[in-house]
Amino acid sequence: MTVRNLIVTVAGLALAAAATFAHAGVVVVVSAKSEVKSLTQAQVSQLFLNKAVSFPGGGAATPVDLPEGPARAEFYTKVTGKDAAQLKAYWAQLTFTGKAQRPKQLGSGAEVRKFVAGSPSAIGYLDAADVDDSVHVVLKP
């Protein structure tokens, strides 16, 4: 391998790593059609940990998760105070006892945005860079 090829390879790997880990920060979103305008960190935590099943003003809430990754880890750490291992144990216990099911996991930020935009009862979280007019930010943890 020539020095030039080595430099190109290293630069490519650095760009790929930066794209994987760089994000603008996580925000919590609901549909732009939703009547929910803002939520507290505690309210969002209760919804995503299935301690509450409706929005504060009434109406069912359907939380959706991103796949495992930096944005999901940031969201749960900031909003619930739980890391990945703690969440796994939490959900294992609730699922085993039949008390609750974890939020539905979607495949990407684009899928979360589309799902939330299409359902006034849905709530999700996205990288701030993925927000558009179809969703409304209700919390910036």
C-alpha cells in the first residue's frame, strides 16, 4: 500500500466515524397536528418507561424508539437517567411479569419522524438535525 492510499483510507475511515457519531443533539417530538405543545423531562420519562400511558392533558400516548445507537443512548441517559444495561434490566422485568412492553422500535430517524408525523398520539425522539415541519419539538433535554 502506498502512502497516498494509506492517507485516503485513513481519511475515509475518519469521515465515516464522524458521520456515525456526529449529531446535533436529541429532541423529543410529537406530530405537528398534536395538541401537545410542551412536556417536562419527568413527563417524557414516564411515557417512555410506561409509567404513564397518556399525555398530561389526556389522550393516549404511543412512544416509539430509535434503534440502539448514540442518539438512543443520549435520550435515555438524559431523560430517564438510565443507561443501556439498566434499561435492559428494567424492560426484562416488566416484560417477564407481563406488566408492560417496551416502546416499538423503528429503523431510523426518518421512520420515527414519519410515524410521529402521521399519528397525533405518537411521541418519539430524533437528532435535532432530523426535525422538519411535520413534527413539533416538545422537549430539548
